[in-house]
Amino acid sequence: MGGAPWKSMVLRAFGAYMIWPAFKLSLFVTFVATCVVVLLGTAFAFVLAKRKFRGRELLDAVVTLPLVLPPTVTGYYLIVLLGRRGVIGSYVYERTGWSVTFTWWAAVIAAAVMALPLMVKSARAAIESVNPQYEIASYTLGKSELETFFRITLPLASRGIFAGVVLSFARALGEFGATLMLAGNIPGKTQTMPLAIYEAVVAGADRQAQILALVLTAVSVTAIYLTNKLTGGRTQGM
Amino acid sequence: MLRVSIRKQIGTSRKQLGAERQTRSGNNERESRQAFRLDVEFMAASGVTILFGHSGSGKTTCLRAVAGIVTPDEGRISLDERLYFDSASGVNLPIQQRRVGFVFQDYVLFPHLTAEQNVAYGIRASENSGGLSKAAKRERARELLALLGIEYAARQYPRELSGGESQRVALARALASDPAIVLLDEPLSAVDAKTRARLLAEIRATQQRTDIPFLYVTHNVAEVVEIGDHVIVLDEGRVIRQGSPREVTLVQSE
């Protein structure tokens, strides 16, 4: 840090409550989480939309669960799974002496798990709205299901999928409860913007809380605007 | 030689409908009329074979069964030495492996690809060369568009094409996949009357130039006479007549 004069000015204006590190960490965590969510979410959406198998609705329910569960409950389950004494976490800890909890990885995982349902829902709806005739036409031309998905279905569903990306980004950026449970609230390490707001308010630093809240609000409003613009227009492939 | 001998229950049987009627009333009128048993046996050799019948006679289902889009309950479908479907031995070749060119009633051109890209998409990668280069595919696509007289539309997107142009692109795309047979499902029904006559002549000419057998579904007698070499008349899921267009239409008018 330091160096550029504008940066120190910004820091002075924002005060001591770690706004800049929180802002940087939030963007980084959200970016990584969104990338993971886009890949995983699209894969889940493909499987849920195109494959008929036993337990399909169960998979849908499990993936969607974080949307309806209190985030702290989701965070609790993540600890049970990934914590040092967790189902998977204990195995990793015994082997490597490393635990994901209280690292930025944990913040990424929490944000990704919370954002995944939005991506899966949007992408699945977008994929299912593509007229299956296009896929059949592609099959008659000798193309496999996977090639058809990438070259026909995905481009035709791109609006809805992009809307899912925007929503996931916004959700990941605002993640609080599960992050607090799994990653803690360590300034400069796992303290993202929503956590920094909480701490600022508790400490009575109203101005810092205000600035952070405004930044997050601006991002969310932009996300909603973009999503509406992308999904409101005439959709291809209907 | 295409040999088809299939049976399939179409639509919902009346018993099942009774339960459904209370919940969904809208579509059931249609469904109950369409519910019938398809039970057909026919052959199609070279040239243009017409599957003729009123809507709901089962002709489109036959075509889709040949393509592998729908699966018959039982029977056997083969083209030359290749077995497509055989319920007795459990054979059901996937759509991709049947090498059929399918021309849809409403074109079904990929909206995000230009006419040329639509055709190029259909070009099958040959097994030994590991696929043609992009330039070679483009050239082949241009040739096929030229064959149908629409290379001028190569860079246009489907939404910019007229019905007649769209159907030419669709036929070019079907031919691009190097099909063993071309299946056409009422290809002229979405085209205006003026274009219809010209397009019909072009389909006929294309068949003769490529010498690929065409199986052509229609309910229009004029098309039967104009383009058919052999006609199979379907009614309520059964073959009721077959023969040359003249033989069939003579009986029809009596």
C-alpha cells in the first residue's frame, strides 16, 4: 500500500476502519467465487435441465438449499464439512496440517455456496427456454449432446446465463452470515465489506459504515439494472 | 432402400385422458383426436418418396421415427444394410449416427449463426482427416448455398431471410452433413404460394443432382404430383394406398 498520493488521500478520507483492504478483499473474493459459481452452476444447470436421473430433484434441492436456509445455518454446515474437525476438513488437516477455516479461501467458499443457487436457477431456466428443436436439428447433423450444448444451447441461452452471473456476483459480494461462520472476521484477511460494515456500526464509526453501505448499494442497484436489461429484452431462441 | 415397419401408440389413450381432463382442459380436445395407433410398413427407394396424408395421419411421426427423434414401440427400421431400429434385438441407433438430413417445417435455422455458418455447422468431420479446416468448411458451405442459388445470403442471419431463403439454407445444411437420406417434413407449409412452386422445382432438381433418396412428408396433392416418384398414403396411422402419383391421385379423386 502507500505510494500513490491518491491512495493515501482515499485512506485518510475513509478513516481507519480498514475500508480499503475490505474493499479489495471483497472484490477479489467475489471475483473468484463468481468464476467458480459460473462454471459449477452452468454444469449443474446442464445436468438438471438435460439429464433425467433418479435423485435429480434431490440434487436441485441440495443446490438450492442455501437460498432458503439462514446463512448462518449454511455456514454451520460448511464448518461441519470443512472445519478442522469436519467431515472433509479433518482428513485434509491430518494430511497437510492446513485448514481452510479463517482463510480467504473460506470466504470464497462461503460466497460461492451462497451464490450458486441463483446461478443454477437462472441458467437452468435459460437452458430450458431454448426451443429443443434447435438441439434436435443439431443432433441430426451428427453433433454430440455436449457439442450441441456448447455451440447451440449455450449461445442461445446466453442472456439468461449472463443474468445469473450478475445476480451471483451481487449475492457473493453481499455475503455475510456464512462468511462470518467459516472465515471469521479478520481485518485484512477475511474481513469483506459486509463484515466491515458490521464492525464499523458496532464500533460507532458511522461515517465508515455509511460509505461502505453506499458502495454496496451502488453495486447492487447496478446488478439489478443489468439483470433486468438482459432478461427483459426479447430473448433469442424462444 | 429404406425399410420401415413400425408400431407406436400416439397421444394419450382415452382412459388416461379421463383422469387428466379435470386438471388440464385446454389441450385435451386435440389430444383425444390425435390419440391413435400407428401401424405402418413401407419402403422407399431412390428418388422422392412422398408420405401423404391429412394432419394426424401419422406421417410426421414416421419421419421422426426414421430420424430417431421418436422411438417406436416396436418394429424395425433399416436403410440399405444399416439397421437403425429393431425392437426385437434392442437396436436403437442414436440420431447422430443415422446420417439423415432433416428439413423441418419451420426451418429451425440456428438464429445466432449466419446462413453460411448454419451450413458449415452441418459439415461432418470425416473420420480419417480429423475434420476439415475452417476455410475448407466455408468453401463447402458456399458450394452448397450456390447449389440452392442463395450464396448471396451467406452472411445474413436467419431473421433477415425470407421463408423461401430460409428453407433453401435449411436444405443446404441438411445436405452438408453428407446424409444417406434426406427427410423433409412439410418443407413448403410455411412458405408463401409464389415461392412454393419455385422451391418445389429446386428441391426436385437438388434431389436429382445429389441422387440422395428424399422422403417427403406433405398433405398437399399438388406437391405429390409435382415432385413424387412414389407415394405412400397414410390415414389414421395406416398405409391405405401406395403407387405412382398418378395411380394414387386417380383413386383419390374417385
